[in-house]
Amino acid sequence: MSIRSLLAIVWAVTPVIAETIHGVLVFTRHGDRTAKYHSGYQMTNLGASQLYDSGRFYRQRYVENGAANRIAGIASNQVNNQQVWARAPDQAVLYQSATNFLQGLYPPLNELESQSATKALTITSNTTGPLNGYQFILIHGEGETDPDTIWIKGDDACPAYSRASESYTASIEYKATLDKTSDFYSQLANLLAPVMGEENVTYKNAYDVFDLLNVATIHNGSIVSQITADDLDQLRYFANEYEWNHNFNASQPGRSIGGMSLAGAILQRLQATIDTSAVRNKFQLMAGSYDTFLAFFGLTNLTAAGENFYGLPEYAASMAFELFTEAGDLERPASFPTEDAVGHDLKVRFLFRNGTDGSDELAVYPLFGGSELAIPYGQFADILGSRAINSVRQWCVACGSTQDFCVAANATSSAAIGPSSKTTAFSSRSALSNAAAGGIGAGITLAVVAIIGGVLLTVLRKRKQSHAMTVAYAAEKRSSGSDSDSV
Ligand SMILES: *[C@@H]1O[C@H](CO)[C@@H](O)[C@H](O)[C@H]1NC(C)=O
Ligand SMILES: *[C@@H]1O[C@H](CO)[C@@H](O)[C@H](O)[C@H]1NC(C)=O
Ligand SMILES: *[C@@H]1O[C@H](CO)[C@@H](O)[C@H](O)[C@H]1NC(C)=O
Ligand SMILES: *[C@@H]1O[C@H](CO)[C@@H](O)[C@H](O)[C@H]1NC(C)=O
Ligand SMILES: *[C@@H]1O[C@H](CO)[C@@H](O)[C@H](O)[C@H]1NC(C)=O
């Protein structure tokens, strides 16, 4: 561990002075699950408990009465649904992760009431809700065919990502590791030969090999004695290298499209807090996969803050973004900065917690290769925005995607600028706004509007018809453990 990350941890536990937290956004990994290799994998009770514990942890830090870092004005016991916002992909493991986290963030009301020494809690009706006053919090579920699916699962159904990511296996670096590790993997081949075939127990399947044996050491007593802790560490190390390279390469932006989309989502959601002067969206949650974490770590230079960021995050690991001002305190929170002052007075702090054990600290790290542990929101939004995918259309172009929702977006681009245009995949301006900036004629504009309208209608009609099919297909894909899922 570097000195800098030690310092970061010390910072995290030091009580804060003259500070008001206005909003927090958390992105979490799922909890313990069965091996991804097998179809129909699912969260375990252990995984559900990890997420629940993580929710409790964030509750103790940001929500409950007397919390040291309580978000200004957040409801402590009875959830205020305008203050909490959540999103997860329509995939069982990730959706359940968000659910279990929120169960910990706002536990059943009756449980809180009986624990609470004060009588401040009011239950507005005489009827107690089911499950001991279970608190319902809406989670926006994003299906694979919803445009909003790109924000958390930007690497799924993205041909440019798949190409860039897979190109790792053609690199000299890959071949070197494959050769270097063949003896090591062959020593373990007998353990997994019945599952995946002896010839497949190599670096070529570094993640699956690690995942299968990691899951087995947690859940299968008869395996524990057959694999040493050192071997498991070694397998993790190779899985780290394999997954890192699939999701980040400074000279191949395509490998990090998932991280770029997440960056766009983070900016949108923080903006959603800011737009309401933090009256709404005080605590926000998204659940996603390790590959998105890795791509994001690379994009934001977190590996410069600590070598550990090259590694796969633990189950239920989470990263958090705090929006705060350097004024006020818990008793007298400072008011939210005015519109003019937000870019400068509102600050962003990045934190990461690598798991849910009591010893796992939520530590602060500097972003973008700098040394500041908090930066003004304006600076944060400028830098992250320049590395992010900020619209569905930008994603469609970057990915070269043929998703239904991209048909409309792509038609818009080509109608506006013509097929010979040379828009680069990562230009932050969309094709249409370039054309608009250059001044397109009113006639063309009308034609474009007509085309978009037509395409949208077609897409909508098509979507209605194919909805049932899509649902069936998605269920099938999930239960077959499709290789694009990486949870
Ligand atoms: C990173 O990308 C460059 C340029 O495409 C390539 O030469 C190199 O082999 C890649 N490195 C890895 C580890 O994939
Ligand atoms: C090895 O993996 C390949 C690709 O997944 C699969 O087709 C093949 O059946 C596997 N070999 C064995 C012996 O299971
Ligand atoms: C545990 O591992 C053994 C092989 O060592 C295997 O035969 C058995 O099916 C595994 N049990 C479970 C529940 O996965
Ligand atoms: C999280 O923990 C895993 C497993 O111990 C490790 O490989 C990884 O580097 C850690 N990540 C960070 C950012 O600490
Ligand atoms: C941040 O990462 C990018 C991409 O790898 C790199 O080009 C840049 O030099 C890094 N910046 C700092 C300050 O570390």
C-alpha cells in the first residue's frame, strides 16, 4: 500500500469540520454469487447480507440521526422518496444487489422505531406495512433494449467495445502471459477438468478459472483443502491482469466505453442533485459490474493514486462521490451554493470501499492523477465530461451499435451530415449539433425532423410487437449466463 493511500485512509476517519454534505452518489458491485460460468448463477445469502451490510454502513455514515457525515436535511428513518434515487440493470444479481443495499439504507420502520430512543418518528397511518414496515424505494430497472441501459452496461451490445477488448488476446503482452503461466495453470487443471475441460484451464480463461475456484473456496468444503491461499492469490492476480487489459488501454479508448458511459451517468446524476439545490436526489445508488469499475478506474487515473486499482474490486465494493461545501456543520448545515457559485464552491470527493468487512475503510483518493482529495465541481465536471459518453447518440456512434434505439439516433446523424462525414467516434459533440452549429437549412431541418419522427414511430411500433419476445429472449440470455454479462 502506498503512503498516499495510507494518508487517504487517515483522512477518511478524521472527523470533518466546517463542512456540509449535500449529496452522495454510490456505485456498488454485486455481492457473493454462484460461479458466473454456470448458467442461472445467482446471488447467495452471503451476497445479500454483504449488500445489506453495505447499505447499513452508508446509513451510519450519511443518513441516521447523529451520523458523523450526515447529508444535510436527509430523512433519517422514514424514507422520503424524493431524496433517494436508484438504478440497476434488469439483471437478477445486480437488481437484487441494489434492493438489498437499500434495505440496509432504510431498514423496516418498526425496527427503527423500536431502536430509536426518541419519539420523533411518526407513522401517518394506523396500519403497519408488511414485513415489519418494509420501506419501499423505487429502483429504475434498465432492460437490455432501453436506451438508458447504456449508462451502467455501456459495454454490453457494443461492437466497438467487444472488438477493442478482444484485441487484447492478439497482443504480445497477452501471449507472453499465456506462455509464462501455462505451467502454473496446468498444476490446477485436474480441479477444473470435469467442469470446463482440461485444455481450457489456462490464462485464456483467467477470469472463469479464478471465479470458479474462488466461489468453490467460499462454498465448497471439499475444495478448500485442495487449493492453497497462495494459489488462489496467484489466480486472482492473473484474473486482474486479464480483466484490466480487457477494459483499459490508454491507447485504445474503445476498451473503456463502459467506464465512459458510467462517467456520463455520474455527471447526469450529480447534476440532478444540483438542479434541485440538493432538495431531491440527496442519496443516489447505481449497481454494476467489475468491468465497469476497472474501466472507470483507468479513465480517471485512479491507478496513479494506488496500484490496487489495477485489481478486481471485491464483492459489494463501492465507490462514492460526495458533494459538499466547506461551510456549516451538522447542527447548522450551510445552504446550497447559488447557481453562479456551484462550479467553485461545491466540492467533489471520491471515496472507495473495497468490500464489506469491518476492516474495509471508505477511503478518499485523488482523481485524475492529481493530489487534491477534493476538487471544485466545475473542474470535476469539465475533466470527467471530456472523458465521458454524455448522450445515447454518442454511445451509439462510439459503439457502432445496431440496437433499435440506435437506429433512430444513427438515422438522425446520417440525415443531418450525410454519409461521407468524418465524425470521430469519441468527439463529444454529436453529429447533429455540429450541423446545427454550422447552420443547416430550414428545409433540411424539417426533413430531418420528419425522418426522426418516422423512425421513432417505426421503432415504437416494432418495440410494442417485439416486447414479449424481448422479454423471453432476455430471460433466456440471462439464464444461459451470456458472455456479455460480467457480474
Ligand atoms: C494497447 O494498445 C496498443 C495499441 O493498440 C497495443 O499495441 C498494445 O498491445 C495494447 N496493450 C495491451 C496490453 O493490450
Ligand atoms: C473448452 O472450451 C471450449 C470453448 O468454450 C468448449 O467449446 C469446449 O467444449 C471446452 N472443452 C471441454 C473439454 O469441455
Ligand atoms: C464440490 O467440489 C467437488 C469436487 O471437489 C464436486 O464434486 C462437488 O460437486 C462440489 N459441490 C458443489 C456443491 O459444488
Ligand atoms: C480490492 O481487493 C482486491 C482483493 O484483495 C485487490 O486485488 C484489489 O487490488 C483491491 N482494490 C483496491 C482499489 O484496493
Ligand atoms: C491519466 O491517464 C491518461 C490515460 O491513461 C494519461 O494519458 C494521462 O497522462 C494520465 N494523467 C495523469 C495526470 O496521470
